[in-house]
Amino acid sequence: MLIGIPKEIKPQENRVGLTAQSVKSLVKEGHEVIVESGAGNGSGFLDEDYIESGAKILNSASEVFSNAELIIKVKEPQDQEVELLRKDQILFTYLHLAANKKLTEGLINSGSTCIAYETVTDENNRLPLLAPMSEVAGRISIQAGARSLEMTNKGRGVLLSGATGAPPADVVIIGCGVVGFNAALIAHGMKANVILIDQSEARLKQLEEYFEGTVKTVVSNPQTIEENVTNCDLLIGGVLVPGATAPKLVSKELVSKMRKGAALVDVAIDQGGCIETSKPTTHADPVYIYSDVVHYCVTNMPGCVPRTSTISLNQATLPFVVNLANNGLKKALSSDQNFLNGLNVMAGNCTQKDVARDLELEFVEPEKLIA
């Protein structure tokens, strides 16, 4: 199969779809890989590295898109990339379609086949291709939150760890999946007071045991959310409903009750955000103030550590790419229900139930299209 790697063009996105080592693995399997010149520079993979791995370097994205059968990216295609997609082409990347009807309709109209990293599942109904970036985003959320609390960013001027005679910050984390756990790991390591909120008592018990009782755990309901959010210094929103828009668990009214200069990081912003006052931001302009609360809502948080993120992501995605390339689309998907769950768009149809519901589109069972 002819596999194409274009350069990411989302603002401040420096990750790349495949590392040079991943390219080497695919070439060894007998596939041809074409890479847009400079695609890996931001992650520390130079054109020379790809050439040594057996790839061919092309000068433009249009050349990559016009030749490749399978396009591997990191972030959702931007408008000019959607225009380059063909009906006989496969796109494999993060899509987050439930929060973007324009993109979804563009992909449907392109006729291409679009598989989303974030809806591929495993035998335990977890999300193996989302987990690596959720891990990174969860850890970055605390770094970003700590900076947002600094007075230079109009924050409260609170140090997460506190200092001699001064108490540590209160960090509330809503959602205790991969994002929430990794946020808790870093916040706890920085000696903050950590409060974990989740609807699963079993998960909270598990985390209580992991942290040996040194974090506070709270079962999620409107009352407990309000009580803890109102009194926190830093709020982390890590709620995820696979494939669907994130539920708004923190209202505008509740944000207005937060401490002046408090900060929030909405890691769920790719799926629309779990805080009502959230709106997408970029690494170039990451924060804004609403109701005296500093909001950090960058939609590609792991993009600020592109080398770490790219290497981690490729560890998870490469086996699926090899499967697609070796077996072809229909065999790869029909033989693996978990992989089939990643299919979001095919032959002009929306094939992801939650996306179709949230965007009020017609849903077509993916099994019908790959039979």
C-alpha cells in the first residue's frame, strides 16, 4: 500500500503521523511511504531520517494527498486538507467529529473513508489510541494550570505546592479516567491538595488505594461538584464520553462562583468541553479570562511536547497501520470489531452512532458498508 504522511498544519502542531522508525517497519513489510518535506521537523525527525528509513520525500501536501492510498495524520484535517481527500482514500487520524459538524459534512462529501483514533476500542472497551495522548494531556494540564495560576497570567498567584507557612493549592479533577489519573499523579507529586470527582465509586476506591489515602475522593453529583469547584484554585476537566460531545458538568453560574484568579483547564475541549464557559484556544494564545477565572482550553495540548507525544502515539497506532496496509481496509476492519469501532465516515455516510446522534445526521451501520 502507498502510505502518505503530510505535515500537520493546525496552528502550533508539531507532531507527525509516523516516526522514521515506524516508516522503516512499514517499508520492511513491503509498503511504500511518501512524506511531505519537513513533516517531522517539529518532532525531531528530519527528511534525512525518513530517507534512511526507506521513505520518499515530496515537496507538498497536495502531492502526498494526490498519490497516497492511506493518509496517516495526528490532528483532524483542516479545510484545505479536506479538499484534497479522494473518495478512494483512507484517512487515519484523530477526528473528534461530534464537536465539528462542518468537518463531518466535509468528510462525508469527500467520499473518503475516515477512521478515528479516538473511537477504536480494545477488548475491555477502553480506547487504546486515545490513551497515550490522554496521558500526556493529563500531565500537561497540571503544568498549564500551574502557569495559569501565576499573577503574570492574571491568576491568583498561588504556587501548587505551597511554601513554608503557606498552604498548597486546592486542585479539583473531574473525571478519573486516563486524563484525570495522570493529572492527579502530577498534582500530587507537586504536593497540591488533590480532590478527585468521578461517578464510579469503584474507580474512586481504586485511586484511594493507589494514592494511599493522600488524595480526597468524591462521588460526582451536582452538589459535590458545586461545593468543590467553588472552593478550588485549579479545576481540571477530564470527562470523556467516547465519540460523543462532552457533557457540560460545570455551568457558567458555577464558574462565576469560583475564587477570583482561579484557573481551569478543560482537557475535554476537543469534544466540545465539559465546562460551559470553555472555548477552543491555541498554544500561541492559550488562555482567556471569563468571570475572573483563567481558562486554558488548547485543543491540541500534547502538541507542545511533540517528540514525546509522537513517539508515544506511534507505539499505539503502528500495529493498526500495519494491519490496514497488509490486509486492506475491508479485511482489517471486518476481522476486528474493535478496529471497526474506529470507522466514522465511509462512502458518504456517517458510521459512528454517537457522532450521528450529536450532529443530527443519518447513521449507517458500518458492517453494511464493509460486507
